[in-house]
Amino acid sequence: MSLQVSHVIKSPVLSVYSSESCHNVDDRSHMLVLLLLKEREGGEREREKQWMHWRDTNKSSLCIEINGSTIGPKEGWQVYSSAQDADGRCICTVVAPEQNLCSRDAKSKQLRQLLEKELKEKMDELQPLIPVLEQYKTDAKLISQFKEEIRNLSAVLTGIQEEIGAYDYEELHQRVISLESRLRNCMSKLICLALGTRCIKLVPGSRPGEKVWYMDSYTNNKIVREYKSMADFVSGVESRTYQLPFKWAGTNHVVYNGSLYYNKYQSNIIVKYSFETGRILAQRALEYAGFHNVYPYTWGGFSDIDLMADELGLWAVYATNQNAGNIVISQFDSQTLEVLKTWNTEYSKRNAGESFMICGTLYITNSHLTGAKVYYSYSTKTSTYEYTDIPFHNQYFHISMLDYNARERALYAWNNGHQVLFNVTLFHIIKTEDDS
């Protein structure tokens, strides 16, 4: 709808119209009109006087144009605020229409639509925040619960402090440190006693009637010497010799239930030889196992494949390319030599001095020389490992064989030409909740 304009007065800031009708917004919040009347030199001041006079005589038909948009008041226009300068001239006036006036104004309708569109877009942006706010509310509840629990705990601690108030905190702390130190000393003594040594040459015998088999060198030999007892072995009295069909490699062989299990020279084949019949009962390749000094212990000697026995049966310890040269543990059947189960560790075979198996746990020394320790253990029961620190007394400076005898609970070692036994004492470590 077009405006019917009867009078026009121009000012530097705004244009004023006199019209029979004008269209205003239906909500006073949609439009605030700020009239600024500035002082100008010369004719500008006179024009302002004319404007003020015209406004006083045309109150009922006043329309105001700001930036191209026209609004016109009726009787409902109100002056909300006004300011004057020192001469009494109006320099700032804020007016707004009453509600429900000029509801048919096209520009007001367009403005309302724009505002509604903007509000809708804002609402769409804020909609995803509702779940976040809900989560914040839930978290706030949890925090409140935590605060309550902390207050309860503080009350309990306060009660405990009151109960033990008679004791000096520093004194109690020192007593705890002292007890921990004593406990460590006791554990250290237990660990040292766990591997005591004795030289076979100084012992008259072990178990009565316990046979001993002796295999000289770590390669290029097929002769096995048998002794009726440890005393005969110390005295050098042989009872029988066996000629094996194949040479062996390394020093890590084992006698189990009357048969010898050894690594065939220049191969990864395990051989089972019966002392009773003098024949090979079985032989099987240990799949992917390195051999011929590819993955030996630190001292070399073709010790790639280590065969051992414990309370749970027969085991093979070796390394493979597939496991990056790290130690692999396999339990195998004593009759068929078939591998029953395999465990891959993360300990390098070439960094291991020797190893032995006790109750399904493999213990590894970190060297074959003086200062060696039982440094690493791997449990096949739990498939877990841990680093240990058990001193290993290396009396003759160079260990080239180390195996566990489950019957005697002792470690047999070949130490620089000396045959040494390490008595093994097993004990349980009780872990508290603080240790777990």
C-alpha cells in the first residue's frame, strides 16, 4: 500500500512526511526510532526551528523515514526517552508505537518474517545442545553424589585422626619405612637362598640309584655315557655307553622316562632315543625353529633349541623368524613329539644367557657370565611375563648348560668345566591390594 504524502521536510539526519495513513508494526519491540537532531551552522539551525514548528502543528499526521523505511505514528506513539543540550534543544528522542498498530505494513510483515526465520535457524542450531545439557545435568548429579561421598569420607578420616591423635604421624611414618626395609631384607634373603650352589665333585652322591648320563661337547659327537649313581659319576666309573644314530647339537638335551630327547645336528629336528631298546622311537621337526647358531643363547654353542622337563611335562624353548628372534615356548607330547601348545614371548633369544622351566614358568638369565641374574619369567598358565631380579651365583664364570630336575628340585649346570647343582627353594609371594 502506498503512502499519501502531503508535506515533506528534509533534515541532515532524517526526512519527515505528513500523510493520511501509515503502516506500523504490530509489536513495539519490532521498531525503536531514534531521532537525532544535530546542530548545524548557518541555515541548518533555522531549518531545525522550522521542523520543530511543523512537528507541533502536524502531530496527528507525522511519518518518519530512516534509511528508506517509512513509519508513521498515530496517537499511540510514545516518547520513551529524550535529551536536550544546554540551550534546551532536543538532541536525542526515543519513540515507539503502541502494540497492535500498523499491523498491515508490508515492511513490518517482511521484518517479522525475517525475524522468525532467524529465530528458527537459531533454534535449529541450539536443538543438538539439548542432549548435551541433559548429560550435563546427569554429570552434575554425579558430582553432587561424589561431593557427598567425599564429605562422608572426610568425616570418617576426621574420626580416625581423632582416634590416632595420640600417635605422632612422623613417628608412624618412620615405623612404616622401617618395616618395609626389614621386609625387603627378608625377601632378599629368601631369594638368595632360593638358588644355593654346591659342586658335584664335593658331594659323595645324590639320590641312591639315580642314574647320570654324560654327553661330552656341544657338537660332533654321538657317544652317551651312563653312570649308575652320582657317586660313580664323580668317581668316573661308567656303567654303559650308547652310540646314537645322529650327532647332536648344543648342550640342552633331557632324559625323560627312560628316553633321551635331543636336537639333531644341523637341523630343527627333535629325536627321541630309547636307552632300553637302543633305537629311535620318534623324530619330528620343530616348525620354524632356528638352528645351527641362528638363535643361540649368548654363549653360542649351537644352543638354538633347548629341551627341558618339569612337573608338567616336556618343553622346547627356541626362536623363530616369525617371532622376530624372540623366545618361543612349546609344550610337546612325549610319545609323538607333536607340539601341543605354543607361547610367543617378547624376550630376545640372543640376549638370554640360559633358561629353565619350573611348574610351567620359564625363567631366563640375562647372561652366562659372572653377575648374571634370573632376569625374566614367563608363565604359560597366565600367558604373562614379569621382570625379576634374582641373583645367580656364577662361581666359575661361564655357564653353558642349565636345566631343572623336578624330582630333586635342583638346577643342573655346566659351569666352565665344573658340574654344579643349584638347590631351588620355591615360595609364594603374597600380594596385597596395594601391590596389585
